[in-house]
Amino acid sequence: MTNVICLDNNYSTTRLVTKEKPYIVNNPNDKFKKFLFFPTVEGKVVEGGLRVKGYFKKTYKDKPLISIVTAVFNGKDYLEDAILSVINQTYDNVEHIIIDGGSTDGTLDIIKKYTDKIDYWISEKDKGIYDAWNKAVQISCGQWIGFLGADDFYELNAIQMYVENINQYTEVEFISSQSYFCTKDKKIIRKIGKPWNWKDFSIYMNVAHSGSLHHKSLYEKYGIYDINFKVCGDYDFLLRAGNKLKVGFVNQILCNMRIGGISHGGTSKIFKEIFQAKLKNNTRPTYLHIYIDTLWARLKWVIRKYY
């Protein structure tokens, strides 16, 4: 690894940086446009991070760059936990991107506190979490992209475990693990996440998306997130690949999700969007099949939650 700079050996995001500016390639067949810095738009409050100071990241042999995205809006209570869980990872080729939706509660103060350890962050009004994720996908330099909620936090060796599995299975496009649902004070409620299989996934979201990793080629092939979805855009995105999705699984707890995120409330809205995503992606032969599958998925959710 040539021209590598270690700014601070204590943090995963500051051990492997370079002054070499990445060359951004936008191929005609790609489904989205890539940027190194997000274009200036009206309403952008501010931007910052290592990239603004001229420090960049790239993938090395057997050490892929992992981009971790955190979208946040007025999330000052737990954002610091999320940031610390990224910058304290044992793996040392990590890029952290934070997309803030124009917070007014002190969130920006926390982001600025860690600006010399965050690769790139912006603050501007957006159209929801999937709009924020789309911005991050467009500006990420990582070979792999993961999404960590502002309320959530990784286990210390989470990214290292993912990378060890990625290096074993070269054709994998999406890799997930197990996660804990926990209370605001980190008391464990239950475990979620199991190996992906198309039969179950075509009926309901049966993988733990928080903390999972997506190869960037998935976005080049299938596009970015549909912002018409408010809670199930991640499910819609993975359904686009159908049974062709090449999936890996780490049979360990790698991420912790606090109760209270967008996918933990509004049950009717969630299952309405699940139905819409399956209908949009033609997951079953008929409208009736999709309707019955969605009812079954909702029944299983109720049984799991209350019994």
C-alpha cells in the first residue's frame, strides 16, 4: 500500500488515508450518478469531514473499503453511540458518511465534534431516509456500503467479521448477519436475522438490514432507492434482484438496533408498503398471491411480537 497516511492509529477511519484524489467514473449503463462531493444545492447548511480536508480512501487487495452510512434528523440523543461504534471498529479501512436532514436539536454539534474522524458529512433538508441514503450511495467510495441507523450501534469487530466472510466468497453481492433489538438503555429484547432465501424473502423481509453490507455493483445494476417508500425502500431495493441475488450470511450478532426507528411503528403502513414493493417487483404470479402472502407475513409478525 503506497502513499498511505495514518492520521491517528486509534480510529478505524483515520488509519488508512491518502492524499490521492479518487477518479470518479460514471459509466453510461450505471443506474445512478457518482460524485466525490455532493453538488451544492439551495438549503445546504454545511459540509465537512476528512474528504473536505483533502484526505481520501480507497480499496486495497484483501482490504476492501467499507462505506458506512448514517442518515440522521434531530438524533442527538444516540448519534454519538453510532459514530463511536464506527470509528472504534477493529477493521481499519472504513469510510463513515453522515447525511443530516437539517437538524435543529444539537445533532450538528455532535457531528462537528467528530468531523476529523468522519469522512464526509452534509446537512440539508431532504425527502426522508431513502433520499438521504441515495445521496450517500452517490458520494461513497467504498466497494461495499452499509447503513447504520442513528439510534443503532455495531459490535466492536462487526466490519472485520463481514470482511473475512466477503474475502471467502468473491461473488457475494449482499451480506447480512444477526442483530439485537434493544431498548434505549441497551437492554436486549430479542434477536433477529437469519440466512436469506428467496422463498421466504419474497413474502417478507427476513434479513436484518441494519448493519448489512451491499456491494456497490448492486446499485449500478438496479439503481438507487425509491423515495416513494417511507419505511420499506430497503426491501423494495433487494426485491429488484429477485432470486438472482448472491447472498452471504454471518451467523453472529454484529449490530444492535434500538427500538423506535422508522420500521418499528405504524404497522399498517409497513405492511401496505410491503405489499406495494412485492406488487411492483412481480414477486408472485398474481395479485391474490401477493395479498395472501402479505397477510401471512403480518400474522407471523404479530405472533413473533406478542407471543
